[in-house]
Amino acid sequence: MSKRRHKAMGSPPAAPPDPDPERGVLLRSYAVTHPPGLDLPARTHGDWDQLAYAARGVMAVDTDAGRWVVPPQRAVWIPAGVPHALRMNGAVEVRAVFLYRRARPRPRLPRPEPVCRAVAVPPLLRELVLEVCRRGVLYVEDPAAVRLAGVLLDQVRLLPDAALALPSPVEPRAAALARRLLERPELTLAEAVREVGASRRTLERVFQGETHLTLGQWHRRARLSAALGRLARGEPVTRVALDVGYRSPSAFISAFRATLGRTPARYFDVPDGGVGP
């Protein structure tokens, strides 16, 4: 046999690279403890929806649409393609689940609305997240994985929003006021409105129309959001209460419990059956 013939009958050429090597993956997960003060710049996760669960610590998620504060036993849903930046207050123990939108064959699954949402994490959702994290990667060919994903997504879709979202208004004066209240939550509304240079009535109308919150509601959330980050770093309740604008620690504790269901002293306790290693 000639050398030319031998070359022609050699090994077949390598197959072209798979354009989507992840197509059989339905869910991925990771578990990580971020150090205090870590800032992660804005990024997206391509075709992956994300549910980020804060087991311990407080993280803030910033997008063009607003800020979501995620304290212990809360989670934030971040749809695929949404740029988001993260800031850690204290050490933050995160359990994250990613759902691949291009999984094939495409499973029939409930779909949450394509907007960021913060939700309280009841025991069922917590256990679903932890089970995905224990398994690491789940594949679309596994019927049990598809069922698990369906229940998890149903939970995210049906749970009410946690009262920790700070949607961003678009109107320039309202947007300036929102930024000022995030920078200086201790300001009274009268002081902040005066700095912006618009009437309170106008700003009230814009906030209700664009954020579905009154100015007072938005301001209270901004104050509590600032307080959560500082409490997570171990600062005393009295100092935090006064620094974010409350007249007394008791007024702060009352507002905190009304919004988050616990006093500040008990809020960072992880419930029994919480996150393991």
C-alpha cells in the first residue's frame, strides 16, 4: 500500500466542537462563603437564571431596576441576562442555583416573571436549594431532576415579594432623591426633598407611579437596608438605629420587627435545620 493511500485511510478528522456542551444540563449550583466587604462588579450569567440564597450574612444586589437587599433566610431571583453587582456585608454564606434556559430536550417548567425578585425562603424552598447544592449538577434527562426544578420554580413564582426591594424611579428628580436616600438614609424626607429641588407632592406622585411605593415606604426600606448591612458587621443596635435616622432604638426595633418579623437581636439567628456544610 502506498504512503499516500495509507494517509488517506488514517484516523477520521476530529469532530467539530459541540456549539453548546451544556445543553443537557438543567441545574447547576455552588456553595460559597464570601468574605466581609467583598464587592463583585456587574456581570451577567448568559442563559442561566439564578436563585441566590443568603444562608448567613447580608448581601445587596444592584441592577438598573433597583436594589435588592438579601439578609439571612431570603433569596433573590435574577433572570438570565440581567447585569447585577453584589456587595457583601459581613461574611455571607451563599447557596446559588442556576437554571439553564437552553437545556435540551426542553422541559416543561413553570417560569417566574423575568424580573428580579427578593423572596423569604420557607423550609421547603430552603431544602430544595440545599438538595440541588448537594447534587451539584442535575441533567434534563433525569425525570427526578425535572420534577425538583419544577417545584423549586413554582415556589419562586408563587411566593410573595419580601419587603426589601428598592425599585429605582426613572424620572430624573425622583432618581436623584432615591440616590440621596441611599447615600444618606439618616436625612429626613423634608431635608432630602429640599436638596433635590422639587415639590414633595410631585415626587410622591412619581414614586407611587414608578416604584409602587410611597415616599415614606421607600425611605423606611432604605433605612432598614442600611441598618441590615451594619448589623451584619456586628455594630451595636443603638448606634445603628441613631445613625440611620431613628429617634430612638425602640422606634427602630419596632420598625425592624414590623418589616422583618424579628427583633434585630434575634434576626441573625439561623433556624434549626438551616444550612449545613
